[in-house]
Amino acid sequence: MDFFEVVTSTPTMRRFVGRPIPEAELVKIFETANMAPSGSNAQPWEFVVVRNSNARREIQKLYEAVWGPYKDSAIIRGRTSLSPRAVKAIKTGDEFAAQLAIVPVHVVVFLDRPKMRVERGTPADLFNFGATYGSIFPAIELLMLAARALGIGTAMTTMLTSKESETKALLGVPEEYQLIALVPMGYPADGFKRPLRKPVFPRIHDGRWDRAWARGG
């Protein structure tokens, strides 16, 4: 696929079919993700690829345990009136949570904290959070783009981070690794489309914050 077609048609996928993904394509996706940049070339990513149906159901249960209260708090914040967009987002979120177990591959991404040489939660860690998390999210983005190039949809969610200990126990992950994201991966039920985004020009500054980028300039 053309590079620009890939990067402009990689939406967060919420509806999947249960068709398995060939292992050769999974390997190609992870080999691509492994080419991501990272601080000091630490490559601090670890991918737990969950294909077992029982384990996927357990991940779904953990996800739903977080999604429910999150949804309720969003409704409370919106009080009695929710915008049509918010109502649609909640409905889509409910559908995603309810059918998560059918998604054939769950990629659970962990950060190798020792490779970053900063103890988690310390002042130094808070000061260097850009370098720390900037060393793993590019790998997740490449993973999602590589999947798209092969006709495979993805979604990235950090919802499981509040269930880190339970997820680690389920997957046998050592304590020193930090849960970063869950990336469900499968063939889309509805195909691909361009994500809805606001225009970029109001957010481009030409040399100074108070000087907008002139279109065509």
C-alpha cells in the first residue's frame, strides 16, 4: 500500500470479525514494530501476544471491570444532557467491550523499566517521562500501521493499566515490567476509513506561537 494511504486510513477499530491472523503476517507486524526509535536504542518493548480464547475472555473481563465505572463517570460528568457525539462514543465503547473476546489477537504491550534506567515513580521518572514513554509508543504506532498495511485493524487502549497486577498475573509477566497498552488486532467488520480529525493549520506555528503558518507560504 501507498504510505500516505496507510497512515491516513488507520482509524481506531471497534468492530472485528473472528477470522484468525496468519502467523507469518503477525511476525511481519512485530518485525516492523521492532524498528521503532527509542532513547539510547534501548528497545524497551515487550509484546505478549494472546491468542488463546480463554485468556482473551479473561482480558475482556478485566477490561469491562474498568470500562463500566469509566462510562458511568462520563455520564455523571455530562449530567442529564450528553451530546450526540458522546452518546455515540459510549455506545461504541459498550459494543467494543462486549465483543472484545472475539478479536483473534490481543497484544499486551509492556515497558522494560530496567532498560530505561530510571526507577518507576521517582522524581527522576516524572521528570523524564517524555523519554520513557517516547521510547515505547513509536513501536505501538508502527505495529498499528504495519497491521493496517496488511488489511488488519487495531485499537490501542490504556484502560487495562488500572488492572496491571491482575493482567500480569494472568499473563505471567515479571514485576519489573510496566503495562502500557492493550492493542486488539483483527480483520475489521466494516472496512477502513479516514479518521475524523480537525484541520491541522490552526495548530501549526511559524517560528513563534503567535505567528500562524500561512497556507501556501
